[in-house]
Amino acid sequence: MSETQRLDPRTANPPPRRPKLSSRHSGRNWFLRTVGLIVLLFVLMLIAVPLYAWSRIDKIDAMPTGDRPAATPGTTYLMVGSDAREDLTRAERAKLHTGGNAGPPRTDSIMLMHVPKSGPTVLISIPRDSAVNIPGVSGRQKINAAFGKSPALLIQTIENVTGLRIDHYVEVGFGGFASVIDSIGGIKMCLPKAMDDKLAHINLPAGCQQLDGPNALGYVRSRHADGKNDFGRVERQRQMVGAIAKKASSPATFLNPVRYYNVATKGVDALTVDKDMSLLDFVRFANGMRAISGSGGITLTVPTSNDNYQLGHGRGVAVKWDTEKAKALFDAIKQDKTSGLKSS
């Protein structure tokens, strides 16, 4: 061997060979990459679907103008269930037993949800037959009449009678409610006794059962099946709201891409919010709904003193609030002191 060959560093010190990966190591790396891709796609789905759904929600100018109550430390949402039928097809109207298009829209449910800075979230039912003074209308009227004119007038009416500022407005139509129920596979309700109400188009046996969209809609609209009139209805509405929020936010929904997509998108076409609401505000609303479904939430009805209050002049019978107790309730809300409230 020549001197040149002996001194050639490429032959004197050859580079170490890179060890070949075993099939076991290659398989593990492939598995980790696949899992990482699935997680990434899952996270993107969790973000993209709500953004898409949010883009489809109708936004309206719902807030009144002029003098309004001062803002509270927390956030108060007005939730309204509307019987507007304009967006329903003929087949959907038949399925949901909504009837025709005649007359202005009415509401079967009016609720206030207050999400405080700290403390439990509160959901308050307002009977739709509550006797109130509606701005620009002479004499006491049922609060539902304000909604028939405009959401802004309903908000102004509620602010006047409660002294509580409404920060955001959320309206759900018939079709949206039923679609959400069906998208989560129905909702389980336990009935203490059978409910047969031809006006609400339900005939439900006593006991625990799975309700589909149309039956769930009838369940929360019925006024005559349990003998409690509007008070029984608002109790069932709060019960249903909590059950929907709990099931819609469960791992079974988030881990099922098809159900997650359906829950996020099925009901938005019948959902309306105020134009000042941001996506973050809507997320806070959803979190408040989730809180109501847990043990920490508080649900109640505005205190009343007379459910046979005569409005006079042919305006029928209404529900009169207990002025003192109602004022104490809304004063506590205005000060964010929800911890002292109790469900009823």
C-alpha cells in the first residue's frame, strides 16, 4: 500500500454508518405521524365548524335606542322561542304542526340568562302572559304582545319592568329547535304522568322516554296537559334547555364528527341574534347554557302573586308579578349577587 493511500483520511477514518431503522421503529413513527395528523384534523374541525355555523346565523338590529339601564358586571341574554313560520317548508309545518302563516310571530318562551363575573349562572323564565306596561301602548298588556311588534320593543319592555340591561338577544324558531333535538339523537325526559294535549299535538306516556324533535317541541309548548298552565310550561322549558345543553356539550358529541357537525349547523338557519353579538359573545352564551345544565346553575321563574289578573277592556286574563320579590330578584342580578339565589 502506498504512503498516499495510508494517509488518505477517507480510507483511514471512514464515517460511521447510520444504523438502519428496524421495521418496529418505522411502524411506530408512522403511527405517531398518523395520530398527529388525526389530532390536527380534529382540532381544525372543532374550530372550522363553529366558524362556518356562525357565518350562517341571522343577525338583526334588535337593541332599543334611548335611555337604557346601566350595564351590569356580568352579561344578560334574552332568549326567545318564536313561532315564526316564514322559513319553514310546507312539509316542515305539517311535521311540526305549526299551522299556516297568518298573524304576527308570537313567543312560547321568554327567558333571561345572566352570566355573572363570578358565581352561578341564572336562567329566569318570564311567563308570556305577564301583565306589563308596553311603551307606546295604553293600558297593561301581556308581554307577548311586545314581541309581536318587534324584538326591540320586547327588550325595552323587559328593561323597563326589571331595571336590568339586556346585553344580547337570541331567538330560536320552531324548525331550529326540532332540528337540534334530532341532531343529538333525541332527548331523554322523565314524565311523572302521561301528557295528552291535542293542541300541542302530543300523546306521551308516563315514565322516562326519548323525545324526537316534534315531540320535544310539543312537550315544551303544551299548556293544558299537566294542569299548571304557563307555569308548568316554563318549568318544562327550563328542564329541556338544560338537557339539550348537557347532551350537546357532552364528549359523545365532540368525539363524533358527524354529530358535532349536525349539532353546530342544523339549527343555525332558524337562529337569530342581535347584530352587536360577536362570536366570543356567542361562545359565552354557549358556556352559560352549559353551566345551567350542571349542578351549579340556578333556574327559576319570576315571582308572581296572581295568575288570574284581569287586564280589563277585553284584554283577557294575565299573570301579575309579585312586585317586591321580583324587584329583589332583579336587584341581585344587577349587582351580580347570584350566589344567594335558589332554584324554584
